[in-house]
Amino acid sequence: MQYETILFEVNNGIATLTLNRPDVFNAFNEQQSFDVIDALKKIDRDKSIRVVILTGAGKAFCSGQDLKAIAGAKNRSLSDSLYTRYNPMIKAMRNLPVPIICKLNGVAAGAGCSMALASDMIIASENATLIEVFVNVGLVLDSGSSYFLPRLIGSARAFELATMGTKVTASQALEWGMVNRVVKQEDLDKETLKIAEYYVKAPTKAIGLMKKMLNKSFHSDLGTMLQYEAYCQEIAGRSLDYKEGVTAFNEKRKPEFKGE
């Protein structure tokens, strides 16, 4: 599948989406936003895909909005840009019923940081950094950072990162719970693929339901979540993967989940 600003391929149930504007550290222009949104729609429709790897080409993951691309724009509405480009992208990521693994190969700044935080897991190179750069140009958090950041690291740290534009190293991000794992740069591909291969063989339907449950838990009380757990468990209990899991358990063998 050919795109102008991203690379997209599907192999053995693993979709790899690579931001591909390395000359500007994969900064977003309009086309890249729409390319990503289109690829996410394709993933959502393709039931053979059971996990997504999201990464950047070259030395960076994503440096945020390409400010040079909009330098000549007059009376540009930033809210329109969010409504038409960034917000649909983040919503699509969170609504996708398969896990998204961010292979954080370098700097993630601004909207790029938001995009990384919107992933389900982050495997970071030891050289990677995250930075909320919005304040450096007099702007506020967007693309979901105001939602994800305080939930991951608490309000005090979130305020500091947001208002001071503090750069967070990979090791610091791991300590604070912003990323799942940190590995050497040369081991990043291998470690990410190992995790992706786990999810390819996992019960995808149940994992998609758990993703929805965890999303809902951010703004629900215990009673609501208990009810929603029962609802989702009924769906999971009618899946082919559940039947296979029970059969494999009774037969004392490893289950062969199909994601259905």
C-alpha cells in the first residue's frame, strides 16, 4: 500500500506503520496526518491484523507539527487543524480493537509525544526522549496529551512537563511509567517484534475488549465498571478463542488462538 508520507505494510498479522518524513524528523504536515488516519481505517477493517507497530523513519519518532509547512499560512485556525487532523488520529488509535506498540526510536515531541502516549505500549530505545514542546511556542497541550499525561505520571509531574517543556529521557520515562520497556538501540527491532509476535498469537477479541474497558475506566466509577466487565465478559465467553482456551487447558496443551 503506497502512501506519500508514511510506510505501511502487513505481514503475518502484524501491521507496521512508519512515519516517513525523516528529513524533518517525521514532523506532521497535512498529508502525513491524513495518511495515518487512512492507514488506521484500513487496519480497523482488516480482521487479519492482530497488532500494530508504530514507529518513525530515521533518527526520530516524530517531532510534532511541521512549523515550516504552516509558516506562510494567514489566519490559520489551530482548532480546525485539531478537529480535522490530530483528534481523529488519536481517537482512531484508542478505538482500534487491536494493540498498538509504539517503537520509540528517537525523539517524540509535541503531537509526536501525544501520539506515542496514545499507544497501548511503548518500547523505547535508550536514546529516545519525550518532550511536550507546546509551551516553547506559546501553545497548550493538544492531541490528547492533557488526557494521557496526568493519568500516566500524576498531575504535579504533568504540570511541570507541560509548562516547562522539560525533556524526559528514556530511563526517566521508564521510572515514571510513561514507557513499558527501554532497550539498547540495536535491540529495539528485536524486542518490539518479540512483543508483536506475542500479540499475534494472543486472544485478540479479548484484548480488544480489555482495551475498551481500560479506556472506559478513566471516566467511570466502580459500579459502572463492574457492569461493563460483565457485559464484556459475556461477549468474550461466546468467542471461539474462549472455547479454544478452555479446550487447550483441559487437554494440557498450549492454546492456538485465532483472534475470533
